[in-house]
Amino acid sequence: MKIFNCKSVSPFLPVLFFCGWALFSLSGQAVADTGSQPVASTATAPQQIHITSQRLISDTANNQAEFIGNVRATQGDTQITADSLKIFFSEKSGATDASPAQSMEKLVATGNVEIKFDNRLAVARQAVYITAKRVLILTGPGATVTSGDNIITGETITFYREDGRFTVEGGRNGQVKATILPEEAGLE
């Protein structure tokens, strides 16, 4: 079931189209999946972003839109699945001179979040992406990032996309856990 009200969603459609671009810093044009077949792409054409869910609720008064129920957002090899994906826009989102990527402030994926990107799998209760800072914050008990045989787990994992660094916090009663497969001999 898809709920799509053109009057309430239209100011946000251009921004929704670029949500995957902003989250994963992939260049390209995006489209929300409304059931139509994608146009064949060429080698130089940007990859489209497809977002599907059971519902879409747009709240123009509060500058936000939310995809709810079995959310799946994909662009190329990058994929997000969650119970909901909420997009927050700046006040200038309706301005004619603002690009969609400039008006999007934050994305919040909640509930059974899985993000596959850059040969990594991130699993968390919630994922927040702050577009201006290019920071991804994974939270919830057992938040995990897996890359090959390497695994890092904590209650809060902050990934700084600009330079590839991250911080992990164990939370009140937890600890950070890491499993690392070294390329060399390691501690031996």
C-alpha cells in the first residue's frame, strides 16, 4: 500500500529524490519509486535512487517527510532498510534558489535499521545522518558495523564520512567490542 498525496508531498519531492545522494555522497539524480519502471541508464548517467515503503507522510508545516513500513532505499550497491525513514528539511526548502541537497538537514532511520555501503554492513536500532557534517550516528544496544571479518560493536557508533574515522562508545553498562582480522601477524 502506498499513500501519495501530490499536494502535500510536492514541495518535498525534489529533496526526497536526493536523500540517498546526501547520505552516501554518491553523485547522481534520484527518483522516488512510484511503481514506474526506471529509465535505462548509460555509462555516464548517474544512478537513480529508489525508495519504497507502505506509506509516505509529508508535513510541510514542520519541514519533514516520513516513509513508514518496510522502508527500502537503494542506489547502486548502497541500500537502507528500516521500519521508518524520516527526512528533515531546513526552512529554505521551499526556496527556488535552494538545491534539494542544500535544503535537507538530517535523515533518521528507525527500527531494524540495516545499511549496506562501501562493502560494510551497519546494523542499529536508529541511524541519524547529518548532511552538513557528513556524519552517520548509529545507536542502540548492539549497534554493529561489519567489514569483511572485522566487526565493531557498541551502543553508539559515529562514522565521519569526510575522513573515514569513527568513534565507538559502549554506553552505561556496556563495553566496546571489536573483532579484527589483521593482514599481518597482529599480536603474535
